[in-house]
Amino acid sequence: MNSETVADDSPEVVVIGSGLGGLCAAYELSKKGIRVLVLERHNLPGGFSTSFVRGRFEFETSLHELGGASAYEYLKNDDFQLEFKKVPEAYRLLLTENGTDFLAPFGIKEFSDAIIKAVPGSEGPVKDFMKVCEESFNAFTYLGDNSPPDPRLLFKKYGNFIRTGAAVTDEVADAVKLPQAARDLIYPYWCYLGVATDKVSFSLWASMIYSYLNFGAYIPKGRSHAFSVSFARAITEAGGEIRYNAEVSKLNTAEGRVNGVTLNSGETINCPHIVSNVSPHHVFGNLIDPAQVPSKAYKMVNARKPGFSFFVVFLGLDADRETLGLTDYSYFIAPHMDTTRLVESLKNRHDPNPMQATICLNAADESASPQGTTILSITAGTDPKAWEDIDPWDYPRAKEEFADLLIRQFEKATGTEIRSHIEEIETASPETFSRYTAAWDGTVYGYEPAPWDGIIPRVLADNKERFFKGLQFCGGNASRTYGFGSSMLSGKTAAEKTIAEMNS
Ligand SMILES: Cc1cc2nc3c(=O)[nH]c(=O)nc-3n(C[C@H](O)[C@H](O)[C@H](O)COP(=O)(O)OP(=O)(O)OC[C@H]3O[C@@H](n4cnc5c(N)ncnc54)[C@H](O)[C@@H]3O)c2cc1C
């Protein structure tokens, strides 16, 4: 495949980490006959994309919904044989301070009509806002399909995309005079990006909400673990290799290019091409000899801000959802929708009124748990730093207190009683995510997509951020940002770039 000297059975590409990005990169490479070796520190593939069992329940670790046509179409590939269930509605929003109870349907028209009906007089601004979102979405699609893009066409056809390129979401909402009451109903998806609407890159936000609302969302049968095992199977069937319990402790470099990795066990594997599913923070901070890391690489990682994390309460309930009164799949519950204040509250795990995003798996997939039972998982954003002050002996109690608060908040807002039906309960904090996936500082989302560091600046800066020949990044910390679809498809991009480099 390439002119570099490698022994016949040695890997041509090493992929560090088998999160969705790493798996997708390895799949794309092995499909083309390239010898790929995936090294994964855990004993399972998938990173966050996994499941776990307690009692008679198999819990989804992370995925609330897979939104967007591109990721869905990609996974419909025959190699994977996945079965999908459609998520029934966009969300039910419960704002406890003003009593808002709003069911948001999928479909741009249906969604807009529901907002316009709930907020009289908002028709013009809502339609204008959704139109600009659509243009951003279409422009991203054009950019994804056309490299390099035609600047004249971009200006002509996607003028609003160019005009809003440096804007944050609130600025566009102000420009179209979107009433506060309508913003309250449109903004809940902010928690999927984890950045307040006065700070988040509008184009990224717009493209995200448009793709969820326009296309709808899905979950796979068999939890997101099904994604990971399907990839793993397809990689090995195509001749690739995955080694588990294989933690990379060193990424070896010389004269500005990578030349292999060393494992915790001391074994060294020589290889001229590496795709890292592990964050640049970890790679430049811990894996590469500091004497070899250019100062610009440190500047780059220090300029970026790691995103937030989550606290999750996984509940296996001993009654079916009808009996429990759990009518919906996705619940967004918050005191209000002032996203700046909600972000502030992430720093305090004692805040009595956080925002929670809760899903009832059975509402999308009746067979998600044994008959007569229900799986409910309550997720709240949290700043990893909010967990730093806990004495190890107090950690179980701190988790219990936060879980208790979230369960009470859910019961109060929905008027349901679930506590007496809890058969299984498990919790996950930033510490848990860090332990299982080695996520930097327990961060679940990669780097925050502020306007200066949104997808467009990242893609444009990509070549300038190549500090070592032969090294590509993929996953939630790479240029497409985080989420299942983006992390996964960034693996495809990393594979394409690796192949181009091998052939150059
Ligand atoms: C609770 C929760 C809910 C979420 N909900 C959604 C949702 O509804 N929709 C959505 O789109 N996204 C959601 N996400 C985000 C999504 O899960 C992530 O963005 C995505 O899975 C990240 O994939 P990744 O490719 O970055 O790999 P990761 O999942 O970060 O995996 C990295 C892998 O690398 C391995 N690794 C690390 N260090 C080493 C090393 N030194 N050597 C070898 N292996 C190593 C790890 O063990 C891990 O397997 C959620 C996440 C969480 C935690």
C-alpha cells in the first residue's frame, strides 16, 4: 500500500482507543485491505458507546438519541446489521418555575407550529429563526460534500451562513426578534452541546437542532453497545485486529513523525501511521516525550476548553411505564431555560434545581426490559470540578445525595411516583466516566465549540494543527466535535487522511 518499510505482518496503522471514532477509522482502513491494529485499554470496544447489566436490566450507558441523517445512513450499512427504533417525539419540556409543560414534535413544520401555537405572535420570528438554521444545516452539508468549497457559491447561496459564521445563538435570536417565551421552548437542546446560548457557535447549534428536528432520532436495538460490537465484528472480518486490555502508555516519535507506540506491558509496536481516538490533551500531555512536543501543540491544547461532564442515575423499575405514568421518551426538566444560569449551576452539585435530561427507553423500544418493567435514566450535566473536593470515603454518599435530588426533581415535575418501584439503581459521575474510558478529567464532551473554535475554524486550522507526520485524531475531541454521529464520522475522515498520507 505504501512505500515505507514495514514487516509483512506488522500493522500499517495503529488506532489508539476503540471509541466510535477509533472503531470507524479502523473499519474504513481495514475495509480497504490496510493492516490495522486497534489498541484498547478496556476489555470491551466502544468507550462511551456501550451498555452494562444489573439484575435483569441491560442499561444504556450514554445514548439518548442518534440524530441526523448522515450517521444513521452510515450505520444502516449491511456490514453492521443493526435494527433501529424511532424516538417518538423531540422532547417534553417541563420548566418548574413557570409551569411550562410543552411536548415538542419532530418535523420542522410540526415543531414550528407547536411553538407558534404556544407563543402567540411569534410566527414571523420563529419561521425566520428556523430558516437561518436550515441554511446553516444546508451549508454544512455542502461543505461536507465539496472539498475545497467554491467561496463564490458559498456567499451566493448561503449568505446567512457566512453572516452568522462568527455569531452566537442569542445574537441570531436577537436579530430575528425571537420572543423569550419561544426561546424557552426552542433552547432545551443546548444541553446536547453543553455551552450556553450566549457562548455557543450559532452555525453548529443551528445545524444540530435542524438535523434533529428535520430528520428525527433513533436508538439501536441492543443499546449503543450494538454499534460497537458491529464495528468490532466488521473490522476483524475485514482482517483488522483489536487488542483489549492494551493500554498505550507512550506514543513514540522521532524527527517530527510518529513511529510507534509502547504499551503498559512494555511491549513496543512499530508503526508509521497512528490514529488517536484519545484526546490531544492526553497525547501531547502524557503520551509523547515532552522534549519532542512543539510548544505550539501545548498552546493549542491549552487554548481549548474541555467541555462538561454528566451525572447519570440508571433505574430499573418493577412496573411497566403505563402503570408508572411515564408517557414520554425524552424529558427535559429545568427550573427555567436561562442557559447561562443553567451552565453556572453545573459547577455546584448541591444546586437544588439543576437541569436534567431523562429518557425512558421503553417508550422507544417496548422490549428494552423484561415485560412489566421499565428502564429510566436521569442525566444531569455537571462540571468535573464539582466532584474534586470529595473525600474518597464520602464519594458513595455524594453520589447517593445527587441521585436522590434528581429522582425527587423528576417525580415532582412529572407528578409520577417511581421511588417505590426501584428494583435496580446505579449511578455514574465524571469519576466513573474517567475510570472506564480514561476521559480527560472525566470530561464527556470534547472541547467546547465556542465560535472561535467551532467546526469551521477547526476544519480550516486542521493542517496547521498537524504537529507530527503520520498522526491523525478522531473522536469527540477532533474537528467535527462530539456526539455519537460526529465522533464516529470523524473516524472516517481520519482514515481518509491517513490513506492520503500513505499514498503521498
Ligand atoms: C451519559 C452520556 C450521554 C450521552 N448522550 C449522547 C447522545 O444522546 N447523543 C450523542 O450524540 N452523544 C451522546 N453522548 C456523547 C457520546 O457518547 C460521545 O461523544 C462519543 O461516544 C465519543 O466517542 P469517541 O470516539 O470520542 O470515543 P470515547 O467514547 O471517548 O472512547 C475512547 C476510547 O479510548 C480508550 N482509551 C483511552 N485511553 C487509551 C489508551 N491510552 N490506550 C488505549 N485505549 C485508550 C478508552 O478506553 C475508550 O474506549 C453521551 C455521552 C455520555 C457519557
